[in-house]
Amino acid sequence: MGDGKRVLVTGAAGLVGGHLRRFWGDRYPLRLADIVPIDELDAHEQFVQLDIAELEQLTAACAGVHTIVHLAADPSMKAEFNSSLLQRNVIGAYNAFEAARLSGCRRLVFASSINVILGYRDEENVRCDVPMWPQNVYGATKAWGEALARAYSEQCGLSCICVRIGGARYRQDGDWDPKRLSGGISARDQAQLFACCIDAPESVRFKVVNGTSHHRHSWMSIDEARELGYEPEDGTAFPKTG
């Protein structure tokens, strides 16, 4: 089972959380956190029900944790700010970083979004070092999370890696055209990339990587992700299955 690093996954009941659990197996001892209960836990998993808007709850869940994978957020590009994004994506993101600091966690892997750079959507192989260009408030909240990651890595010495997740419902057996620009990432590539972030050397203090599979025409570059050992197994550069 990996090297014994205990990993806290917030938002574990969501789409990406389910993908990570399925493909990781017992690679890590997992503490799964969500406001929604999770049933049918495996032996290497435990569940804690919490609201990420409550710092004390999140800090308690971080006890004994090496790495936080912070997935919890409102993922809707049309979400209303005051009723949802403020609590989930702004305060919740801050609480994740602060709870990591208070608990002595070594690393936080932040689930950012392709929406941080949505303004470049007609370009190819967009790198991680381009200026942020969100075109909706949801994307702006993810830019806030990336800024927090930078600040906590500088001020508190917390190792922070941000993953700009592309289309998380991409399937190799789905309906796609290899000639078209793509930013999708398959379930097993999500699991591989987040594992690469968890297992990255302690010397990685701050890094942003694009989360996409390997596409013939890729909207986002994966050069920075490959620096962590990521080698996607899916994408439009490979044959369609099914």
C-alpha cells in the first residue's frame, strides 16, 4: 500500500473522488470527507462527514494526514456566488489550506479547473505559465484557490500542487473526433495524475499542472505534468475503444 502516506480527500463523494478511489485501490490509506455520506468503504478507507465551510471540522479531519487532495467545491460554471461559491469555493478553499497548516500536513493538492484559463480555449497546447484568464466567476474562484496555494507555499512552507482539471467525463470509448481540439481527461488518467502529485518529491514547493489526457490536438500542454512522472494512457492520440 504505497508508502503509508495517509491522504484526506475532500469532496470524495463526487465524480473525480469516485474515479480516484476506483483506480487507486489500496494504494493509500484514505480518509474520505464529504457533506454527503459514503457507504461501502474498503478496509483502507474511513469516512468523516463534514462541511468544508467549517474550519474546525476540516482541521479535525486533517489529524495524522500527510496530503490533502482538495476536490470539494461547487463545480458549476453557473453557480450563484453568495448562495454557493462563497461558502464552497472561497471560504472552503481557504479552510483547506488553513487546516493543512494548523494540522502540520506536508502537502495540499488543489483541484483547480480548466476554467482558470478558459479565455485560451481556441488555442493549442496552452502552458501553465500563461496569465490566468477566467471567463466566469466559478473560474475566478479557482484562480483564488491557486493564489492561496502560492501564498501558503511561500508563507507557511506547505507544498502545494494545483491541477487544472479538464473535462472529467472523457471516455476512451466515447464520441470524440481526433481532429478536434480536446481538453478531456479520463478517469484512470485522473487517478494517475493525482497520484503523481501526492508522490512528488518534497522539494516540489509549488506547481501548477494541466489535467488532460494525451490528445492529438490538445488544448492544454501536459509538459509540466510530465515533470512529475505523468504519462497519460488515454486520449484522442490513442485508438478509440469499445
